[in-house]
Amino acid sequence: MTDKPTPLPQSAHLLDDLESIRQLLGDESLEPPLLTDTVEEQIPLLLEEAPVPPAAAEPAAPVDPQTRRQDTLLHLDAELRAAAQLIMQDVINDFTPHIENEIKRRLDARLERLLNP
């Protein structure tokens, strides 16, 4: 029995994609979460109603083109970050079974070496 894991197809490309997403999100200094970490944010369910913001008391002032452009860029940035998060979650979901199998295989091998010296 060999201890070499079977390489996943295009795994180098996936790692490069993950790295570029991490850089896009600006998380260079953050460590990846552990598998035992939990998400602290509350995600609203589809059945829950979203809070309605209060109506503006004053009529909206005309927006200059530079402000509109900045708002558009901020909106696009938010959309890109959300898309990157979805891609990251898909990649994590795809790799989780492989990671679990590798951990189990290594634990079994380690136990075998410890129990049968």
C-alpha cells in the first residue's frame, strides 16, 4: 500500500484560483478557519422578512456623476466579493470529502504504526 495521495485533476489551478480569490478579498494576513470553527454571523432565512429601512424624509438631491460612478464601483465590488465567496464555498464543498478521506487514511496509518510497532 502506498502513502502517496492520488492527485486531483487541475488541483494546481484550483489552488491558484483560491489564492487569487483570497488576495481579491484582501485577507492576506488572516489565517484560514479551522474545520471546528463556527460562523458567528446570522444568515437570514428566506422565510424571514428583511427589515424595511425607514423612508427618507427629504427628497433625494441630484447626484453628481462622480458620486454615481463611485456608488456603482462599490456595488460591483460587493457583487464580486459575494461571487468570490460563493466560488470559495463551492471549492471547499468539492474538496472536503477528499480532505476527510486523507485525514482518515493518515490517522489509520498512524494508529497502525503505534499499535503494531
